[in-house]
Amino acid sequence: MEFEKIHSELLQETLYKGKHKSGLSVYVLPKQGHSKSYASFAARVGSIDNAFVAAGETGVTEIPDGVAHFLEHKLFEQPDGTNAFDQYNTTGASANAFTSFNTTAYLFSSTDNFYGNLEILLDFVGKPHFTDENVAKEQGIIGQEIRMYEDDPNWRVFFNLLGALYQNHPVRNDIAGTVESISRIDRDVLYKCYHSFYNPSNMALFTCGDVDCGRVAELVDKYVTASPIGSIGRFYPVEPPQVRQSEVIQKLSVASPIFLLGFKDNDLNVEGSLLLRKQIVTEILLEMLAGKSSATYNSLYEQGLINQTFDIDFTAEGNYAFSTLGGESCDPLAARDALLEKIGKATLTQEAFDQCKKVVIGRHLRLFNSVEKLSNSFVSAIFRGTDLFEYLGVCDSIALEEVQSRKDKHFTPQNSAVSIIEPF
């Protein structure tokens, strides 16, 4: 496997990108002398991928909610009855996995024996072992996890918001599914999804730290032996531009009310550099409208409507996107009304634009100081078709007029909904 060398003068970083004969995309970001190394082996499949046409087939396969997350749990279990976590415990590595809307990733970080840990990673992800017995056992374990999240106020305020913003798109559904949906998962469903989505041509390996391209390539040759398959057809329901409901309130055991104001993005079906540009434009805009240095933040803070837990975020994907603003509040509805009013009336100045662009650039640069944060962001960017090495150049080319236009289209009351968690 040959690697393409990609160097960024702005970042002073060099990335090596290769395509294995199996179709696996391999990335190596060396950081010589760095105390910690990190690897992420990820499949482009998440909770929203519930209807698809597998390679070589013509019919649509529909699966229950929660299969991607279920697979994440099951892959650690080995045919001999051991668990991949047990192997990592002997090497001292810190291992984990996560499932998001679009991605399932298996990862570890270590201060030594990186290549031995990489062998464990490549080996167990490539050896699924599902039986009727271990699937039934896992249904009980994940069922308990789902019930736990039903009482988690931060989880519920977020997914209640998505349920209000979206009418049909599966992003509105909990990543783990429901107790009812996972009861319909069996070994045949898991194997069908594994062989469809865990083909190397639908996966990426990202390594970062004091690592060498040649040794990474040797291990990929040893453990990744499947042949590439054709593209996977993915199907998502038609989503109308209107929000499902403007307000949703739930009572849970919390000391203080929590709110999350969301804005549904209807400027969709963009990818690659255009998606990256939209992401950066919105990040700058959010900082201008409600970042810690904004007039809106300081006004609401002084009124006691928000506190230090207030945060802003933008999620950008090709077929869905949304902005969120929120935290604890003594009066969530008053905070919502104040945010909508101040965002609507906000005047975007060149001075604020220049300042907030620097904030966004600084945040991006800090990513490269943490192998964990960098690796997770890099894998997500890969599956979105965006390039983190292009971030600074794109950011530099953005002008105030582009941000103003984005504000007028995205941050409107009719695109918004609020989710509130109140104390009993």
C-alpha cells in the first residue's frame, strides 16, 4: 500500500493517506515523540441507517432501530468466550467504542506497545461472533442502558428536541433504539448488517501519534483480507421543511430546569468542501450571535436567564443539520423568547466577525494538541467527505456578507423548537 503525503504549512502537520487493496482508507498522522498514540477503526454506519440495499442485492432491507449500536456492543465478544477489553487490560491501553448517527468507531489510546494494540483492534473488529444466546443476553444489557438514558436529563433534552425538529428523519430516534425495537434484533439481522457495512471499503482506519506508515501498512495487510464490495444504497424518508412541534416539555428529577433551543437547517444535500464551508460559516455565526463574548450571552447572563452551562453547537451532515443553544435556566421559556428576539434583531459587525473568526480558528488549532479529539473529529470528517486540513484556508476565505446571508436563512423562528426539562 502506497501513501500520499499531504502537508499543511498553516498547521505544520503532515498526513499520510493510503487506499488498501481491500478498499480500506488508511490515514497516518505522525507526531514524533508524542507521549500518547491513538487509533480509530470506524465503519460508516450509524443509527440513521435503517433502510439500505446491500451490495449485490436489489431489494431494500429494513432493520429495527438500534442495530448499529447493538453491533458495537457485540463485536467486543470473541468466539472463544473472551472479550477484547480483556486483551487491552493486559497491554495497559485505554479502549472504547461509540455509535453516532452516522458512524460506529472502535478505538484505543496507549503510551506504549501501539502496534500490539493495533493488532488487537484490527483482529476483533474483523471477527464477528453472534449466537442466539449472546444476542438475547445483550438485549437485556442494552435494555437496561436504554432505561438509564430515559432518566438522563441531558440525553432527553437533546433527543426531545430532535423529535420536535424532525417529523420523519431517523435522526429523531434514540441511537440505542427502544426496548421494543431491540427485541426484534436477532443474529441474522446482525450478520446482514455487519457484512453490508463492515466491509473495508465502507471503513476507515485513522492512527495518530508516534506511529510509522510502514508498520501500520504491514498490520493492515495481515488482518484486513476482505475484498471491496460495491456501494451501499441508503434510504431516508422525505423530511418536510417545517418543524414537527415548536415546544416539548418533560419533567424529570433535576435540580434546575434545562432547555435546548434548536434551529432546523433546510439547506441540505451539500457535501465535501461545500459542507465544510457551511459548517464554518455557521460556527462563526453562532459565536457572533450567542458566544461567550456576545452581547446576547452577557445580557441573558446578567438577567439570570442563563449560567455557565450555556453552550452552542452546530451539527452538519449532508441530509440533516441543526444548531443548538441552551443550558440551565430558571425560566427556559423566557430564555427562549429572549434568544429568538436578540438573534432576530442582531446586527453583525465586521469587528465581531473578525473576533469570532479568530475564536473558531483557535478552537480548530487546539484539536491538534489532543490525539483523542483530533482522531474522533478526523474520522467524522472523513465520512462527511470533508478535510480538516482545508479548514483554515476555507475559514480565511469567508466574508461577513456570507455569514449575514446564513443568519437570514437559518436562524428564523419558524425553523426553531425548544426542548425543556423541568423538575418534578
